[in-house]
Amino acid sequence: MTPRGLLLGAFGLALLAAAPAHAQAPADSAALPDSIAAGRAPTPTPESPESREAARDRDRFELGAAVVSGPFDALGTFGYHRILGRTDPFETWMHIELSAGSASYLSEGAASVGFLIRPTRLIRRGWPIRPIVEFGPAAHLVVQTADIRGFGETAFHSHVYLKTHGYAGFDIPFASHMGLVVRGRLTIPTHHPFDYAQIALFLR
């Protein structure tokens, strides 16, 4: 299956996973707490598990591999995710990623910086398997080297790409500060192979 097919499947699973929780809204959400109705100061509420998970997730490092559309069988990846802010209906992220791969005579390295948006209605940090749906623009600096056979020379080529990406997948936390992330990426426009299916270990 291609990275595009994997991403479409992951996107569908993420939407199906998030839909039931979104459909259940508390019926008494508009009611005032008894303490406020009685004129007393509200009792401080303890920090929720969701807010603790959001605090842990603010900075994340990812080390993994990706199957990519293009001449390479696989890429090694190193990424850094940081939450920039949350204002309903979106949470915003900065994503920095380094990737590298090689195939016979060709090698490629890329440095990427993206600004990603996650719909807050689809964020489920309290779940054991957590859906990922995010999208946004990114800039990529790609450097390629090729061995010119028969001449003993190496050719270098670099290019900057501006893309729009959509990501879908899921997180599986193993402990409070680490876990596994599986995601796919679709790219618009598609004239350079940035689509991939990725699996990575994350630390936060």
C-alpha cells in the first residue's frame, strides 16, 4: 500500500475514533455551579488529566523512520513538535523535522519547518490510542548528492519547497513521557515526493 493510501486510512480511523466522544455533550453544561448560585466563591477544581497531558505534550521529540514516495526505500527522521497555543476551535503547533535517505548513487537530506493546526474537537489526550488530524504549510530545504559514475565526481543540488501538508494517524503512549506515533502525510502540490507513512518513538 502506498503512503497516500495509508494516510487516507489513518485519516478515516482518526475521524471515526473522535466522532463518538464529540457526540456526547453534557446536558447540564449551561447550569451554574451551586457555589456560584448561592453567592459563595467557587471551590478550586483539581487539574484534569487532559490538562496534565497537554502540559506533557507541549514539547516533543520524535525519532523514527518513514516509507516515502520517491527513489528511496525509507528515510530516517528526527523531529521536534511544540504547541504554540490553543484557541478554540484550533490548537497550533510548530513542527521541525530532519530526514535523510540514500539509494545506490543518490543521497538526500531535508530540513523542514511547518506550522500545523489541529481541530480541538478531534484531540483526545485522555484516550489510550489518540487520533491525530492536523494540517498546515511547511518549508523544506532539500539537498541531494549524486555520484557520477565513470567520472569519480559528486554532484550537489539544493532546492527550497513550500508545501501544504495534511497529517493523520494516532499516538500510543507507553508511559507519561514516551510512546509511539504512527502517521501519514499528504502533500499539495505533489511535484516532489513528500508523501510518507511514518512510525516514530516520541519523548516529551
